[in-house]
Amino acid sequence: MRSHHLLPLLLLCILFLAQCTKEEDTSPAENLMQEASKISYTYPALSTEPMQKASTLTAAEWNDLANWQLWTPQLKLGAGRLVQEKWHFALQHRYTVVLTDSLHKRITDARITLETSQGTLLDESRTDNNGVSYLFLTAPTKPEDLRLKIVYADQVFYIGDLNPQNGRIEKQLNIQRNVSPVMDILFVANTSLATADKLVYLQKELKEIINKTKSQSDSTLHIRLGSIFYGLHAGNSVIRTHPFILQPEPTLLTFTKPYTTVTHSPETIDLALEEAIYRQAWAKNASSRLLFLLLDTPFLQDPGTITRLSSLSREAARQGIRIIPVSMGSMNLSGELLLRSLAIRTNGTYIFVTHPEEGLSNPLSTISTYTDEPLNNLMLRLLVKYSKLN
């Protein structure tokens, strides 16, 4: 495992160019580089024994929800303004809700609605396996004008006059939790030639990852797996779906050979996410619902696609589906910010491949310090983290 920093030479060059400009409003690149120089968060190594062939593909994780003080300034600077002004992701005004039951245990998979005091819907989400939910406002609102509607175990609770401490609301409900043992995992993968070797790698490691997740989690855990492959063939979008299966045979979820006939294909991902979020049989009750979005290249960012992505992320949050983008190629700055926005909106996290010579190759990325680890170990760490209950 290695800790990485952006090349000092690149920083010096960009800072020199920034000093040469005479524009009053600095460019997106300059502003984002200033923020990048302040980031110094790294993720811990996996404590378990490394898996076989782990050195063949490495990756790193960045979680903006855990580094909120670094994310919010970006929304006011340069390209960060696109997140709110053009991409319609309202990700600045965040409420963190933590629910516990009468025994002080975290309540999982409770439906939470943020409303005005008159009942107007503002946002929806579900608590995760740690009893945490994130809700977002399009504009700041007085706490006395807001309330939470919580639905759990066929009971409805209303909490009004919200006064969060540092944006965090902790509530104990007079109820005992009833935890579902189901974890749904769906892989949505771009199958261009550039991702072929990485998908083959995951195919070989997936069985061991799942087995180790079960052994390190609660003995009652039931994992359901599914996959959606999307790409271009003869100029047309193609989507292939493998529905959720409990304890599937290895061959049922094999990553298929790439059917995109070009190395990089910036096709839209909205059709694949629509198939994943609306048309798959996600468990009605689950401890976790995870959607790994694997892609290798920046995607089409026309206004229609971005609007649909914003809407799809809102629906995923409503259903309690965490979107975890996995960048398997050289992602540009706007593509990275879009993927991180999807993760933030759905209580997910962002993963990028770092070897061989992939991942964070864009010097304008705002992730300046990170720790890489074997991709299979990283995925195992996340699955165990998202399966355990407090």
C-alpha cells in the first residue's frame, strides 16, 4: 500500500499560470488546485490478510461525506459551481440524521422524509446499516419550518422544530429495531475494451470477496448479487441484465466479454442506471443496498443526461441504494465531480483504479492525497463495513 501526492512540478506550473492571468474571476482549474493543496486525508489499510493475486490491480477510495469540510468550499469555486448551477445536484445544505431504538441500537432501513412544517416534500432517504441518513435542501430553511417524517415497522413518527448540532440530528424512537439480514449488491459495468481486463480481474476475485464478506460479517447475512452490462454495439446502446440471485452459482454472474467494439466509448450511463434503479427487484427490507457503477471514461454530459442523473440519484436515495462509482480509467475533472456527486447524494463513496497507470491521472482532481490498496481488498473492506450493524 502506498500514499500518493500530486506531482509538485504540476502544482508549480499551474500556480505560475495562475499568477500570469489578469482575469478577475479565476478559472475552475486554478480554484480547484488551491483546494487540492489542502486535502490530506488517507484511508486505513485493510487489517485482514491480503488475498491472492491482490497486487495485480490497485485502487483508492475517497469519501466526500466523511470530508464534508473539503467538499462544500468546492461548490463555490470554479467547476464546483457546475454541481449546483448546471447539474442540479443540491449538495450544499446537508442534514445528517442518526436514529436509535429504545435500546440505543441504530435503526436500519428506516424511511425518512424531510418536509416543511406544512407537509411539503423536500427530500427522502433511508438510514443505512449504521442508522445514518443524509438529506439535502435546495436552499437554507429555518429549523422551525422543517420536520422529519419517519416510517419504520409500519409506524410513523414526526419530529419537528429541527435544531441540528453541526448539521447532525440524533433521535431515539420508542421502538425496537427489526434488522433484515439481506444485502443486495448490483454491479453496473461499462463493457468497453478498456475495461475488459479489469472486469475479468473482478470476475476471478468476486467469489472470494463474497465468501470473505460472509465470514467477517454476521452469520445470518444473506447476499444477493446481480449485474447489468451496458455499452455500444453497431452504434446502438445495449444493456444486458442478470437479476438478483441469492447464493448464485459463479457462472451466473460472470462478467461477459466486452461487446463494445471501440477502446473508449463515452456513451451515456443514464439508461443503465434507470434499468438498475427502477427495474431491478431490490429487497423491500435490507441492511444494505449497494450499486457499484464501473466505468472507464468520461461520459456524455449533455443537459438532458445530467438532469436524468440528478433525478436518478434522488430516486436511489429514496430507495436506500448507495451508488459507489468505480472509475477504471482516466476520468476528467467534470466526470469525476459528477461521479462524486452521485456518491454523495446516495450515501455512497468514490473509488478509482490506481494501477496499472490508471485512475487519478488528471492533475486537476481535487483529491491530492490518498492511499491505494488491492482493489479486491478495498471492495471486501467496504462490503464488511456496509454489512455490520451498530
